[in-house]
Amino acid sequence: MKKAIYRILDANLDRAREGLRIIEEWCRLGLNNQPLAEECKQIRQELAQWHTWELRQARDTPNDVGTDLSHPQEEVRESIEQLLQANLCRSQEALRVLEEYSKLYEPKMATACKQLRYRVYTIESNLINNYRHQQLHNAPLYLITSPEPEMLKVVEAALKGGLSLVQYRDKDGKDSDRLEKAHQLCQLCHQYNALFIVNDRVDLALAVDADGVHLGQQDVPVSFAREILGPHKIIGRSTTNKQELNKAIAERADYVGVGPFYETPTKPGKPAAGTEYIDYVKAKCPMPWFAIGGIELNNLNAVLTTGAQRVAVVRAIMQAEQPTQVTRQFLAQLIRR
């Protein structure tokens, strides 16, 4: 019995430390995030102090019936997010095993492993936050939906073309219908490893576990949305002038929409943003910003010459005959710049 417990502790100390090392390498070399990398390393070192020679001597790899056990899901990782999640779970599960079995070996070790497990949960939260915001920063094209009859098909076609950021926007209709559509779109976007944002409605974003919400000038404050959605969700804000941009910066929005660049039926009565405001955004905006308003393939180059690096579109893709091809054309031109 004693040897079996030692073998369990030895195996799970290895498992927890291996999983953490994989996370540490991404924090260090993938994210260049020194605090997260240091925290992973510190936890590994603290675990190593419990990995005594006594426990290591109990190892019996040739007679371990679990060495050949595997599952198809362990053999393939489809994204860095999936790889990180698998190894976070691996470390957390191992720490839980250590916490329980070390109660029969050394109660102080059980207490230490419990606290370490909570620290790994915090690393997971910070990684999710970093990953979301890195995706946002790397997204040059932002699709905002319109209530087209084949909306889901159009969005999926755009996702197949490489789209990585989608906002669900529907000002009319029943809340029950909007909730269903938001849920379907959220699942679809996450299937393609894309971010999903809900326009205006913090409650809908919360209900479907969206990646964030986009707020207009007449919507709730950013601070309220953060309180409801939590600190790791993305919150965007529409801006049309210097005062609105300054407010969004003060509120610490994660990104802003800037426009309209051209007159658009989506924002009737709104005049086009002038070059003075666009120059102000380029000089003062510390977060990602998306040019928006009447942007199409035939005027995209003119938009980019103003200094914009990211654009948001509605009709150009939602009403396109070939959304996949149009998305690819947008991305090719944006990435080339």
C-alpha cells in the first residue's frame, strides 16, 4: 500500500511539472510574458522540493500498466489554445491527485498542493485573457453581421476564408430569437477559433459566454460591462470624434471603432469622419482601432492610405455573392499592408 501511494505521488509530481513546463515555454517564447513564465517556473520549483528520492525510488515504469494507455484526443492538437488547455488541465488534475494522496503521506504537502492548484487556476485565467487580446490585436478584419436570411451560412463562409473576429448585431426582433442566434454564432466562431462579440447587449454576451461586447455611445459604461462580464472579456466602444475617443481611452476599452469613414446606411445621418479626427486617433489611440463605415474592396486601399491597419465591414461581406472569396481578398490586401 505504501509503495502504491509513493508511485502515485511520484507519477503526479512528474505530470504536474511536465504540464507546467509546456505552459511556461509558451508564456516565455510565445507571449514574451515574463511574469507568467516566472510563476510557472516558481510552481515547478516548489513541486520539485516535494519530489524526494524516497518517492522516486518507488517508480516502476516497466510494470506500469498505464504507459500504453492513450486516447485519440491526446494524439492531435488542433491549435495552441487546445494545447495549452490540455496541459493546464493535466497540471490541475495532477495537483488534485497530489493533494488527496499526500494526506496519507505528508499533510503539509497536501496543503501546499492545494494552494499550488489555485495558482495554476490563476495562470489559466491570465492565459485566456492574454490569448483573447492577442487574437484581437492580430485581427485585421472585423465582420459585423446584419440580419440576412442566411446569416449563419454567410458568417461560416467568411470564417472559412480566414476571418477571426465577428460581431453579432441585430437591433430588431425578439430577444428569444436573438439569444438563439447569438448562441449559434458563438459556437460557430469558436469552432473556427474566432472571437465572437455581441453588439450592445451585455446580457446576451453573458448568456452565451461570448468573448466580449461592443458598446455604442448610448450604451452602458465600460466599467459596468466589465463588472458583469468579468475582467478577461473584450469590450469595444464606437467613437466618432476626439471627445468620444478620449472617453473610451479613460474607460480603458480594449478597442475602438473609428468612423464612419464613408456614409453608410448602417449609421444614417452620421457624417464621414474627417482627416483631423483620423490623424488624432493615429497619434493618441493606445489600443487597436478599426476603421468602419461603408468600407468595401474598391475603397479599401484609400482607407489604408490614411494609416488604418484594421477595418470593420458589414455589407461588403454580408451581402457578397461569394463571402469566402471576398474575405480572402480583404485579408490579402490588409496583411500585405
